[in-house]
Amino acid sequence: MKHDPIATGKRKSVNMSVDTGIVAAAKEAGVNLSRVTEAALRGAIKTERERRWKEENRQWIEAQNRWIDENGIPLSGLEPL
């Protein structure tokens, strides 16, 4: 099993408001609302963390891209062995 860095293995009951039509359709389809919500939150957290990392490192990324534009990709002219 793959390590999940944000999961604790513990469960916590939370209160949520979900459209009644969605709840009924999920129940009819046998969809586990807790598991689907957890997966959606995991994806949203990953997306937000990536967005923040890119913003926090924007200047460095831009500097690296400028250097490559000016100098080319290092070692790109070497022949493979």
C-alpha cells in the first residue's frame, strides 16, 4: 500500500451539507459519500499545495527558464553512450 502523507488512519465524523438529490443518487448507486468526499478533498489539497509551491518558487522557476533560454539545456549536445 502506498504511503499517504496526509492520512492519519483515524476517522472523524464531520457535519456537511450536500444537495439532497446528490445524496439520493449516491445512495441509489451505492456510492460511499465519505470515501468519495475524502478522495475529492485529497485531490483539492494536492492541487492547492502545488499551486502554492509554484507561486512561492515562481521567481526561481522564471530564472531557471531564462537561463535555459539564454544558454540551452545543459549537456543536451552530448551523444548517448
